[in-house]
Amino acid sequence: MELLQGLFIPNISPTLNDNIHFMIKVENLKKSYGDVPALNGVSFEIKEGEFFGLLGPNGAGKTTTISILSTILEPNEGKVTIGTYDLKKDPGQCKRTIGVVTQEIALYNKLSAYENLMFWGSLYDVPADDLKNRIAETLQLFGLADRQHDKIETYSGGMKRRINIASALLHRPKVLFMDEPTVGIDPQSRNLIFEVLEKLHKEGMTIVYTTHYMEEAERFCDRIAIIDKGTIIAQGTLNELKNTGGLKESIAVTFLNLTDLVKTKIGTFLGGEFKFEENVLHSYTSNVKTDLSRLIIGCSEAGADIVNIEIQKVNLETVFLSLTGKQLRD
Amino acid sequence: MFKIAVKDLKLFMADKRAMLLTFLLPIPLITLFSLAFGGSGKSSEARPTILIMCDEDKTKASHHIVEQLDSLKEIKVQLSSLDTIKRWIGNGDEDAALILHKGLSDSMDAGKPLPMELIYDKAKEMQMGILMSALSGNLMRFAGTKSFEKKALANFDKQNPGMDSAMREGVHAMIASNFSGGSRDGGKDEPMLKATPMEAQKENSPGLVQAVAGTAVMMLLFSVAGLGASLLQEREDGTLKKLLFSPLSPSNILFGKMISANLVAMAQLLIMFLFSWLVFGLNIKQNIPGLILMIVATAFACSGFGIFLASVAKSRAQVQGMTTLIVLTMSAIGGSMIPSFVMPAWMQHMAVVSVNYWSIQGFYDIFWRVLPVTSPVFLMRVAVLLGIGLVLNFLAVRLYKRNIKSIA
Ligand SMILES: Nc1ncnc2c1ncn2[C@@H]1O[C@H](COP(=O)(O)OP(=O)(O)OP(=O)(O)O)[C@@H](O)[C@H]1O
Ligand SMILES: [Mg+2]
């Protein structure tokens, strides 16, 4: 239990036999529900203190992965190490290392927020006095101190989510799993949750965050794994991902009409990669800022009437699109 | 484990409907049933029972017995011939009759077993118990002396070989207590007169026992089924899954539920018996160890039922449906609504599959048959209840462990 002391600052014992301190190591996880394959050999590693995103569309296998990592689902194949503990051999220690925030809100509606937190915290053998202090701190952190003695059933969806997250933090886990914690939530609560997450991250907690919102992944995650149909199709930092598949930002210029003459004129001054699609010019560039003005001047000199200009940045959405040929969100 | 139990109790107490159902609803029901079965504690106000008798001995002594019995306020004797009596009983018109055979007077003088016989309708054994207990004491008092006691017991056994063993014990206890004086194996020179006044053997009216025990068990089954359903509620709410993330072992979660179900069940039974004591004068102090044993055993069996139901059912709606069906059926055949003894014999035989039967009979043992805690018959019932609880809990654990895998 000493390991878990300190205000959300995980005190991590180094993995002695590894040079790099991986907090979580997942090797070749396979899982199917009956005939339905959910995971087809998922592997990734998460360093301590890392904010790791698992990004994927509905049914990709995010919850399945989290369920396996949090010991409640047995994989058909594969190995998981959390901290220094093998998940299979030492599930008890793994459970004490992790905190889990489920996709669904799981609280006792008939009990107050305080009673709920008291109960969930007590399951981890936190001494009663410590627990009370931590509950007070946590309620403060989530802005619900004044409502703590109201029954959960009187809370709004966003407030319930906040308590749901708070209940997973009381034993001060080294690793926090969060499965789409912002689904169906008001902007105020979402921002509050984001603030708390950033704080926890800064304090050094390892966070595994699943989402199908690429904005969230881009905003918080140190590293991201993109998962689709039970397979990790890419992983790395945001920049690494943007470079996968040689994706470049592009400028799309729509003209009123394009004659072949104009096309060749434009072609001569445009360096680098480009292509015409009907009335649209796609120009791929590594520096939008300088290329954009050059492009506009060149086009007007060539006598082409510009109707619209669009800058297409590389983001997780386009990465996902280029990797799978489909939209992240349908 | 205990944390789970405490949390469950808190949840239970937060649920006003469940509280009401558990602790308040049974009270009007007991009242209703006890009125229906005429079960107020004061048996003296009861109408006299007609006792059909046949005096074949026709001596002074036998005549004396008839007169004495008739003089009792709870009995009114109606004399008839042996043939008529046998016809009546055979037709089911009458339940029983007491026959004083020839040689009664001589046997009394000689101190031999008395040729008395109670013939009764086999289907009405229960009423016989009531009658027997009223009769035995008085009969012996009029006929006899303390030295008759053992003979009377032997005689009773010989005459009624087919009698249910619990009934037999009850009657034995009755007979023994009516020989009274307390020290059965004590001084030989003890006065031979019966010293126990009728007042002292005022037992609880069977109607009251029936009303209290019957209602208590039935309502208990309903409320523990509700508690069991809380397991399914947790499943539907996702809190069960969340519990599985914690270091608690999955079985501890179920054990916690069992503990809270048992505690609530015991509290409910206790309150019902206290109520019956305060309001209806049920003499619960008569056999406190027995009562505690029965409350524990009944609570264990019933909570086992609730937990079992929760692990079989797939949803709360299903539990509710199953509860209503099973509890009502068990209560009906087990004697919660109508006393077992008024049911046809085949139904009485079926009753043994219900928790209600064993429990109600156990309470009869304590309050009406006045069996000691150590009586094998009573202990057997306690054992059956504990056994039922054990089996149901065991099955529940097995099913639960299988189901828990599909929760993630
Ligand atoms: N209990 C289950 N039984 C059968 N199939 C399941 C079960 N749970 C998940 N699946 C299937 O496994 C696959 C992965 O599901 P999973 O819940 O892990 O996806 P997800 O990425 O969390 O999706 P979402 O964004 O919708 O939460 C899906 O095809 C899903 O239909
Ligand atoms: Mg999911």
C-alpha cells in the first residue's frame, strides 16, 4: 500500500529487468466472442507517465482491450504486463495498480456521492481517515463538494460522470483506464474532466484513454494507437502518425473553369506534387503558408478564376481515412 | 465481503418500498390471518369442542371419566354407540371419537394400561393433535395417578402406531407435562395427584401460530427474492462489473450479498415474532433457544432461495415473475396460506418440497407442540432448512461463477 501514497503521484518501482520503464506491455492479444473476432493480435507498450490514446470507430475493440487489461475478461491468447506484474499470474496486484473508468456510469443511485465514494474507496483497503481526506480532495477537484450528500439519482449526467471518474481515483492508481469518458456529456463537465485529466497527467499518472473523437486524442495523447476491426493499424506520436503513409497537407483550389492551357501554365510554376480533378487542383505541400500565396498569385497570372480555396491538413481523421479507406465517425 | 454487505444493507434501507414490503406489510397480513384462524392467544374463550365418546365399560369409573370430561369448559361430550361412531368417522362426518373399552375400571384398579382408544379420520391427523393434547392431560388426571404416566405413553403409542412422529412427540410432551409435579424420576412418595393447573399449560393457539409462521415465511420469501434481485440490478447498472475491477474476489461479492440477505431475513422474522408477541400474546418466551434456531434456519433457507433465484434469472423482470409464481406455489402447498392439515393428503405429502412447510412445522414444534430444543423431530426440521439453504447457496455460487465470466 505504501506504493500508492502521495497525491495522485504514482511512485513507480522500476521494472528491473527492462531498460525502459514500460508501465504496460501488451503482446499479441487475441479475443473472440464465440465466432465474432474482437481482437486479432493486438500489441502495444505504454511508458510510465504516458497519456496513451486508443482511437477507433465503434466496435473496433477498444472496450474489449480495456476489459482484458483490467482483468475482467480473459484473452484467448496473449500476454499483458502491468507494472512488474503479469496479469495472468498476479491479477490481484494488477487490480491494485489500476483504476478503471467504465464507458457506462456505474454508481449506486440510491446512495449519495459521498457514500458511493466511501464504498468504492473502501474496496481497496485505504485507511478510513486517508479515504475521507482523499474523498474531500477529489470532490473539490471535480467541483462537487457542495452536492456530496445528495443522492446520485438527483445528479445530471455530467455530474454522475464526474463522480464515476472520481470513484476510480481514490486508491491512487498508477494507471488509469478510461473508456470513452466523455460520451454524452455537457461541455461544462467535459471541460472539467479534461482539466482533471491534464492535472493527473502532469502529476505523472499513466493514462490509457479510449475514444472515437480524434480531437480528444490529438489534444491529450502523447502517443496514439489507431485500432480498427481488432487490429492496431498504426501507432506513434501524433507527428509520427501524420507521417505514416507519407501523408502531406494539401491545398485544394477550385476554379470556375479550367482550360488545358491554364492547366499547363499552372503546372509549370507549381513545384512538387499536384493533380487536377475536374475543376479542382490539389497541391501537396510541406509548407502551406509560403506555398499558398505563391499559388494564388500564380493562378491569377495564368488567368484562372478562383472560386474556392481549401487547406486540407493532415490529422488523425485523414490518417485513418488513408489507412482504412473509411471515415472514423460514420 | 462485509463492506459489500454493509453497502447492501444501506441500499436496502434507502429503498423505502423494500423496507415497507419487508417490515410493514407482513403486520396487517399476520393480523388478517390470525383473525381468520381465530388465533387470539386466549383459548379459554374458544367454543367447546364436541367430543364423541363411547362408553363400553359402563362402570362407575368410566362414567366418572365421561362426566369429568364433559364438565371441562373446552369439551362437550356426546355419547354414542361404537357402530354409529365408526360409521360417522368412516364417512368423514366426524373427525374422531374416544372409546372407553370394557375393562377400564378393572385396569385402573390394577394399574394396568387403560383400554382407551381414540379413533380418528386418518386424513385429519392435525386436528387429532389438538384434541389429543387437550384430552390426554385431563384424561390422566381423572383416571389416574403419576404411575400411569409411562403406561399412558406406551399405551398411546401402541394405540396410534401410524401417527406422525412429530405429533407423537407433541402429545408425549403434553401427557408428561400433565403428570406434572416436575420431578418425573424424583421421589417415589410424591403425591399422585396432578398438580399442574390447566392455566399453566396454556399453549399458543394453533391458529395464531399458523398465522404468524405462515405469513412470516411467505413474506420473507418475497423480501429475500427482492434482495436477491439486487444482484441483477447491479449487473444491469454496471456496478457488478465495476466491483470486479476491485481486488475483491468475485465470490466475495456473492458472499456479501448472502450475509446481507441473511441479516435482513433474520431482522424481518424477529420483528414479526415480536409483533405477534406484543399484539397477539404469542408466547415467544416459551422456547427462546428454539425460536432463535428456527429464525436462523428459516432465514438461511429463504435467503438461499433469494440468492439462488437471482443467479438463475437473467433479468430483474424475470426474477419478479419467477418469485411470484414460486413463492405463491410454495406458500400454498407449504401451508402458509391455509394450514397444511386441512389440505388433502396428497398435497400434504407434496408440501415437503417447500421451505414453508419445514419452517411452519418448526414453529409449531416450538410454540404449540412445545417440543424441547433438543427434540430430534425439531432438530430434524432445523437440519432440513439448513440443508435447503446450503444446497441453494451452493448452486447459486456455481451458477454465479459461470455467469460472471460473461459480464465484461
Ligand atoms: N459481450 C459480447 N458478446 C459478443 N460480441 C461482443 C461482445 N462485446 C463486444 N463484442 C463484439 O466485439 C467487437 C469489439 O467490441 P468492443 O466493445 O470492444 O468495441 P469498442 O471499440 O469498445 O466499440 P464502441 O466504440 O462502440 O464502444 C464488436 O464487434 C462487438 O460487436
Ligand atoms: Mg466501447
